[in-house]
Amino acid sequence: MRRRHLLALPGLLLPALAAPPAARPALAQTEAQPRLPTEPLTIVGREGKRHEFKVEMALEPQQQTVGLMFRRSVAPDEGMLFDWGRPIESMMWMRNTLVPLDMVFINADGTIRRIAERTVPLSLATVSSQGPVRATLELAAGTAERLNLHPGDRVLHRLFGTAP
């Protein structure tokens, strides 16, 4: 049984590596994916201050696997929102990610569960939501500190039934 799986593996990998870069699995990804469609997102801090963002929507598994890999920068008012479709334990890493990020883990009701600040570029260490979340928002490193964001702050977006 084990031998059969090993023999089948090369046949599966070769067609994937021959595909154009945009169609390759993330395992073979060597460049940033094209910008994804964007939507407005607002974070409301404890003091009621609103912070507006334009976020790329990572909805499909391939988009989520690649994320912000190979991007050279993330603008201060932009980011990427990963919609998991239902609450799950979000496990992220910084493989092939060239810039540090803040990862904001968001509950199904739109409240921030956890913030991992200034994640390390190219790290293979797992960054966990530490509980089930509906979405993960990646922002430029230092954004959470600059805007004084905290767990419990509200995220306004259609995914959470609240439009900004």
C-alpha cells in the first residue's frame, strides 16, 4: 500500500509543475499571486475610533494558501482577509512571506479574538488563533500597535453581518 502511494506521487507532481505559475499549487509558488478583489473593512476600537481598510478577499483554498507570499509591501490601509467559511482553528505561517505582518483573528460575531503582532518574515513557526475564528486578517506589521487595536474590538464587514 505504501509503495503504491509513492509511485503515484511523481505522476501527480509533474503536471502541476508544468502548469503556468498562476495555476500551480502553493508548493511550487515562486511569485506573488495577482491582487485579489477588494472590499471595505472597518475596525472600531474601544474608544469608538473607526479605522478604514481596503482588504483583498482570500476566499478560495489556493488564494488562502498563497496569501501575501512574495509581496514586497503591504500599504498601511490595506490587508488580506481570509474567510474560513465557518469557525475553525486558524493556523498561519510566514513561509515565503517577505514582510512582517500583524495577524488579526476574528470571531464569527466580528469581535477580535487575538492579535499576533509583527510576525517574522519567512518563518515556518505556526501562528494560531488559539480558538475557533471565522476569519483571519493580515495587515502591515505595526498596524495593531499604531491604531491601538485589542481583542474585543469590532470588525465591520459583510462576513460578520455588519457592513462598514
